[in-house]
Amino acid sequence: MRTISFYSNKGGATRTTSVFNISAVLAKNYGAKVLVIDTDPQANLTMRYMSYKTLENGGSYAWIDGISTIEDCFLAPQRMRKAVVKDAIQQCMFPTKNGEEPSYHNIDIICTRNKDMSETTLSNVEQTISTGSISKEVLNKVLAEVGDYDYVLIDMDSSIGPLNQMSLESSDYVVTPVHVDPNSKDGIPSFSTFFSERKSINNHLEHLGFYSVRVNGNDSYAKELTAELEGLLGSNLFDTYTKEASQANWSLDNGIPLCWYEPGCQIAKNYVALTKEILYRIEQKEEN
């Protein structure tokens, strides 16, 4: 089982979109069994992959209160954790195109509660970690109970707080989406510092690199900044990038990953190529 975190210290970097689509490509194109874990307090990945549940409940997100979530997994006593984790793992059900009934595609999720819709949220968990009431080893303990998966993908927010520290300290790999704008470029040094601090604790952690997202090929500034990133990052910058495209938003809105929603569109092809490059970089790391 390989655990891959998607982390950027800047907002708007398409971390959730990446996890949503890369997990689907792994399942569809590689026959992998995939678990995604939502550790972003906004719960966007949960709402996208579980949108059928919301529709079944008349548009209400209240179904989340009937299942265990990542918060419960973190806070559960050790003697109960295995049962809580088992209850928390939900099948991702979605149609392969509009008008079909939702079906299962070998992707599971551990959901989180939206920070505005519940009393027990990841913010509470983060405070508990900060006070030392629970150890930062707790995610490792959760991962030990999830069962047999080829890949676990973790969707993170942009903070450098205890929750994200724990996620990287429990991961095998991290990949970093970079929106082609000056704010993201300026955030690269602080990411590097954060990564180095986490690797000093988890020496198995490897950074697979940065990949550019939401690239507009007709934007002269984007072209210039891309060239600057290539010079700055060298081989740490993926060859693959994702373009700015409305299909990405439509697929998220419908809860259907791009490789099923519109597989022939350019951004769907971008995510297929990006997944391939991630797997290649993992292979290179493991050979070395």
C-alpha cells in the first residue's frame, strides 16, 4: 500500500480536483483499489464523491451524522479504532455518465465533516493534537486498520498546522500542485522548509515533485512564469500539467470524475498523463 498526500501551502491549487481525478484514473486505467481520505475541513472531496448521498437526502448533508468520519477515527480509543475505521470507509458511488444510476468503481473514501455543519470537526482534532491529548501517530494507526488497498490518497488543506504535519509524517509520498501565479511561486521556499521538517521525522517520505495546474496556454504571463518555474525547479517540475478547463468544474459539480464524465476532453487526458507520471516517479524512487 502506497500513501500519497496532495499538499500545497497555497489555496486554489486544485488539490481536491487532483485527488478526485487521479484516484479515478488509478481505479479505471490501472485496476487499482483506492482509498481516499478527506482531511480538508471544507470537506469538498467528501461532498464530490458522496454527492449521491446528498441527492438521496433531498440536498441535505445530514447523512454525514449517520456514519463514522475521519474525526471519529482520530478520536476513537485504541480498542475501538478498528471498528470505527471499518464503519468510516464508504464506497464512492457515482454514475459513469449523467442519467445512469450510481455504481461502485473500486474507490472508497473516509469522509470528513464540513467545518460549518458539525460540532465535531477537524479543527477540534487539530486542537486535541496541539495539546498532546492524542498523538500525531494516530493517522498511522488509522492507516494500519484500513485493509488491503493499492493506494491511499490524502486530500489536505493549505495549512502547516498539526493535522497536515501528521499527514505528511504518515505518508510515503507527497506531490505538490502549483497554480501558475506569483503567489504559488513565492510559496515554494516555505513548502520546501515544511517538507524538510516533516522528512526529518518521517525519513521514508519522498517528494515526487511539483506539477503546474490551471495553465492557460494563451496567456503570455503564464508562459513566462512556466519557463521561470522550469528554471527554478528543474527535474522537480513534472512534465505533465493540467489546463484551465470548464469540464473540470462540471465533473466536480456532477460528482463524476473526468475519466468517466468526458474522457476525450483535454483536461481528462491531462489527468491520465499526470497519473502515469506520478507512477513513473514512484517507480524511480523505489528503484533507487
